[in-house]
Amino acid sequence: MEREQQRRVVEAVILASPEPIAPARIAAVMPRCNPSQVRALVKELNDEYSEARRAFEIWEVAGGYQMRSLPEFSPWLKQVQKTRPLRLSAAALETVAVVAYRQPVTRAEIEHIRGVDCGAVLKSLLERQLVRIAGHREVPGRPIVYATSRRFLEVFGLSKLGELPSLRAIEALGESEDESAPGEAVSEESLDAPEVAAESDADGAATEGEVGEEPAPNIH
Amino acid sequence: MSAGSEVFAGASSPYGVSLPIFEGPLDLLLHLIRSNEVDVTEIPIAVVADQYVQTLELMRDLHLDVAGEYLVMAATLAWIKSRMLLPPDPSSISDEQGDPRAELVARLLEYQRFKEAAAELAERPWLGRDVYPAHTPGPEPEPEAEREIEVGLFQLVDAMRRVLAQAGHTGAAHEVEVETVTVRERMLVVMEALRGREACQFEELVREGDLWTSRPIFVATFLALLELTRLEAIGLYQGIDDLGTPSGPIHVRRRQVDAAEDWLERVSELM
């Protein structure tokens, strides 16, 4: 198959896919094509789009490709959507940030960091499927541990967890630049990734893929 | 983020007080430290503790719900304040000697980092707020069963709640007669319902003709489904709507034959 034709197949497959589609799955529909070729073709397509000033591009999210409109068009697109724009409260954002960087994490750990009860906000994040239950910690009481879902990556436009920006190096308030001793102690502590028991399969679709095994991004 | 939203007290009051909404005691403390323009590692504890208590009083005046966590923090601040006033105890063990503020400072710095991380997440292009996927529903809606996704615990509990709510209207709620039904029995019923066909609907399993079965049977059936899923005898599925959210009836589907065949053995081992 000619390269030009391959590129068009990739474009059509991504356009018609109802969810982000992995490069390997795209490669599989064509003879003698591998995932890295697909990646190169996607890059060519995106170059083409930006050159032609199209209103969309191919995004890499949750380990797959998805055609999405460019952010600058949201004022118009919002008006034709059937659902209201996604909104998250400050509490929900803080909680999902803690889960994202500290996963797998127990409710008690989240509450210790935020200093407030997080039961309701965790429940709402679970219902919105941004957070999933990732099993239990094998300690007395076997507390539930939480992790982010595939949907989390899709919503925030991340290819994988490692793509999260690293938590800014400790910076004292008041624009001070010095890295203080107590701060260092915090980061040391955060390195002890807690052990998680085998995941229960109750969660279904959200546990699929490599999302669960992805190590949390470096917090430094 | 906290400073963005504010509550205004008494539009009728001639003065009008405004107070940012805080995400908790740590958020409030960070706000106070910032407004005192001091470094978090050098908190003037006496000043901040007083301002903290004043803010709590203001919140109470505004009839805001002051949660217990705020009071715990007030106590912590008071304790630190008192410790700061005492000379170091020469007889105490070494690890008691540190700055009494250290633990609080560490928590504040930690919280501050997550607030920043949350702000960064807020600025990303969100799907459904800033960017939208190419929308391809296909020529006509596919039958639900063909675009199945696996059902999570929440959808299952939702379905359960729906069924229970409907059952409330059958009048069966007044029955006092005790029914003895076991999970095992309901597992057999479920597998019987799946005999000779691949799938059935969850709600079908808790109906007898036009009537909903009684609450104990619902519960036992629900548990039976969970148990059978765990034993890999069945799978639970639900369709998704155009927006990708699971909706519609939950389907109970038999797993491949070999797994479905020996489930009974495994049940016997269990009970």
C-alpha cells in the first residue's frame, strides 16, 4: 500500500473510532504496517492539519489516538453540545490531583493531605468515573485504595499518567525560593509507594489497559 | 482557587462582609499566611492563630457550617502557640526538641503542592469543556447488546436501587411473612435462566411475570450475580449512550462454556 493511502486509512480509522484507538490496533488493519509507522503517519497528518489551519487535530490520549477539536473553538462548540460543559469543584479537582499523584491511595491519606473529609467528593468522582477503586491495601482493616481511571486520562488529555506535570518543587509561600528542611522531609515520605493487593475486578472497564500499572509520576 | 469564590454576608447589612470560600482548615491557614506576607516555614504562630479563630467566628456569624476539622486545627494552633512560649525542656528526648511548627509546616507545603497540581489540571484542555471528539455515532444506533461495555459496581448498585424503588409500588412492602431464600438458590435460578441462551436482562431475573419479586429475593439475586461474576460463570454488561455514559438495562451474559460448566462444582465447594 502506498504511503499516501496508508496515511488516509489511518485518518479514516481515527476519525471513525468511537474512542481513542491504540496505534497497534490501527497498524493491524493494514498489511506490513507497525505501530511506529502509524505514529509517524499521525504526525504527518497533524502537520498537514496545522498547515491547512484545520480546526481539529489528532490527540494522543489514554494510550490511543482521537480526533479532537482545537481548544480555541470551545466557545462555539459549547453552544451546540447536548450536555453542559464539564465542571469540577475545587474540592473535586484537589481530590483528583491527590489521587493522580499518590495512587494507589486510601481515603484516609487523601483526607490527611487535604485536611477535610473527602467521602462525598470521592463518591462523586467515582460516579463520574474519573477515579476507580483499585483494590485494598493489605494492612489491618484492608482499606480501599483509589486510583485514576482511563476516563481521567481522556478528560484531561493525557496519554499516560507519566505525562502529568511533576508536582512543582517545594516552594515556600510568599514567592520564596528556598527549599526548606521540613519540605524535604515531606518529599522523602512521599517516595514510599504503598503496596497494593491484587486488584479486584469489580471495576470492569476502567481497569482495562495499562492505566493501572502505570507508576505514578515523579513528584519532584 | 479559594480566593476566586466568595460569600457575601447580608446584602441588607450596611457594611457587607466578604469572605473567601475555603476548602478546609489548611486552605484557610495558607490564605492567612499569604495575607500576612510571611514564609510558610516562619509562621508567626500567635498572629495566625488569632486570625484563624477570628475567621472561624466570622464564618459562624455568616451562618456557615464550621466543620469539625476547622476546630481541630484551632486546637492544634493553640497547642503549638503554647509550646512556642515554653523554653525547650532539657530533660526531654531529642525528637521532642524540634520546632513545634514543623509538622504543620510540612502539611501546609504538601497541601500547597496539591493545590498547584489541581490548578494545573484545571488549566488543561478538558474533554467536554474545551475540546470535543469527532462525533461518529454511525448510520443508525446499534442495538445495545452490541456495544456493550463492562458494568462497574456503581451502575450495578444504581440498577439495584431502581428495582427496589419500583418494588416499593407493588404493595408487597407490607408482607410480613418470612421467606427463606438463599444466594445459592438464586445462583441456580440465574444459571437456569441462562440455559440455552447467551444472555438475559438483570431486571428479568427479579420479576415473576408482571410482578417484582420480594425484597429478600432481590437482594439474594443481586448477591448471586456478584458471586457468579466472581466465579467467572457470567459477565455483567450495560450499553452506552451517545455520550459514552453507561445506560440502559444491565445484561447478564454467560461466559464461555467450559468456565460456565464447572461453576456448580465451585459453588458446592463454597457452600
